Amino acid sequence: MNFPESKVLQNLPKQFFASLVQKVNAKVASGADVINLGQGNPDQPTPQFIIDALSKAANDPATHKYAQFRGQPNFKQACSDFYEREYGVKLDPEKEIAVLGGSKIGLVELPFALMNPGETILMPDPGYPDYFSGVALAKVKLETFPLLEENDFLPDYSKIDPATADNAKLLYLNYPNNPTGAVATSEFYEETVDYAKKHEIGIVSDFAYGAIGFDGKKPISFLQTAGAKDVGIEFYSFSKTYNMAGWRLAFAAGNADMIEAINLIQDHLFVSVFPAIQEAGIAALNSDQKAAHEISDRYESRRNALLKAAAKINWPAYKAGGTFYTLMKVPAGYTSEQFSDLLLEKANVAVAACNGFGATGEGYVRIGLLVSEERLTEAVERVGKLNLF
């Protein structure tokens, strides 16, 4: 018997990162010393106090049972306390917090939790590729808006067709931004709330890199904006803040109706997250955040080392205000993918071609700040020997 995939699965977008990993692995298998700057995976371990909290909780038989469907109450309370302490945002832990096994789950499931087939969703270009998986699964209509360097990679709402905005049900934002490293301003978020109310659009803020800000500036939460909870929600991930990428723990916060939709669909898909992991999350959230600050400072130091090396070979860069990425321009005569392939083939340096994040990403590659300063500098020196700039 044959079991063909459903049309829904057949229409899923191609996994951009899978292709990149395959190319890099093939080069490594050939014996090359590849400096991999294309990944988005923290290179340092989870702080020990969080591991200790997990170990203690895992040794408690009480955590070996099913978690409560909508998350442990003490974990949701810790999420609420964290937002009030860090951002001055008050959240009802039962009605305005949804527990997630990683923020990707919530970002992908939200369109088919809140939208009907054929309805319109607005997403950034360039943007995190997995956003588009939710579009295919929900069978909704995708409209994109460009993020341009001349506008500091913030959307220009005046350039979006008003009729398209009126028809849209959700709009995704991601600041600090992957892949650009751009950060949002309070003025931009105020404009966003006004825009959402005018066009009756739900705002979805992906705050995955919320703890990683540079130059003495702490990234702003969308929910800090007056009226934000009336129009949207925010996703907060432990992956980057605490080097917990493999733990799969996150939460959504904000508008009660949107949170209920997430909780309802997850009632049918999951039984929440292993309680011991939630206990470890509590330890992370209730800490003094020293570990998170050290993680952010490490990425800032690496960014500075990269920019210093790039300046020596005249490789133009966009100075990231957050995240653990830096956006670099592609030299004349190359597409993003051609340049990425050339660096891997001739310099043994792997980068992510930004056309994989959307058509507007063409002309850039993304550098991950996920190796040591020495290896970042070495990578740029290898690129410099190609005499492309």
C-alpha cells in the first residue's frame, strides 16, 4: 500500500535550514575546517543553577505525572512576575499566559487557532522561515511587507495597501529581529497599536531575542506599549535568554482571547511541558538575571570583534542592536546564495543566505555570533583573502 502525504503537507514550504545544514555537513565530511556562522544554536551551556533546578525537580516523583494541560500554576505565576519585574507589565497568569513547548509551536499553530482558510495574514520579509509553515497549515492568504535597511528594518505601515490591511486578521513582528539584528522603538510600537486598532488586526510579537540587547539598551517588549494587550500577544522563549534551546520551553503573554485560542488548540495537541522543565524555568525567571546579562554581553563582545574585522576588509555590515546575528552585505555581482556557496567552497566559512528569509533579504547574508571572537575574526580574514570587497 502507498500512503501519499496530504495536500497540506505537500504545500508546506521547503525547510531552508535543512538545505544549509546539508551543505555544511558535506563540506565538513570532506575534512575541511569549516567555521559555521550559519547556525542559530547557542554554543554555550545552560547556566548551572538551571540545570540543578531541573535535576532536583526530576528527582521528585511528583513531576513524573502528566503536567496540567495548560501548564503548572506556579510556572505561569513566575512568567507573570517576570514580566511585571522586567517590563512593568501586569499579566493574569491564568488568562493571559499560555505555556509552550518552544515558541515555534505557538507561532506556527496560531494562524489555525485564530483564522479561517482564505483569510489574510501579514508577515515581514525577510522573516523567520518557520512563520510560513503556519500559513500553509492554516490555508490562509499570505501578504508580506518589506523590512528595508533605510528604515532600520522596521515596517513602513504607510506602504501597506489599506485594503490589504483591512482584510488582514493577524500581523507578525519580531524584534530584536532575525535575521537583521534590528531593534524596535517605543514610538514604533505606539504606531503599531494605533495601526492595529484602525485596521482591526491582531499583533503577534515574537520576542525570542528579548534579553539580547547591545550598547546599553535593553530591548523593548511590545506589551509595554499602552493598549498592546487590547490588540495582541507576545511570545517569550527561554532558548536564547538562558541558552536553553534544546529544552523547548516558552510562553505566550497578552490578549486573553488569543491566549485562550492557543490553550484550546493545545488541549487537543499536547499535555503541556514536562513539569520538571517548568520548575527549571521558574528558577530561571526568578533569578537575578545575571546569567542572562552575561550571555547578552558575550554576544555584544563578539559582534564588536566581527565588525572590527569586517571594517579591515571593507565588508559592509549592519550594526545589530540585538539578537546573536549580524547582517552583512553581499559584494556586487553575486546573489546571496551564490555568495554563501562561494564562502563555503573557497573559504570554508558557512553563512546563511538571507534570500532564504524572503525576497527582500536578497543582497545580504546572516552571520551567527555563535563561535568565539577568535574564530569570528579568522572567518572574516578568510573572506578577506578572496578580495571581493
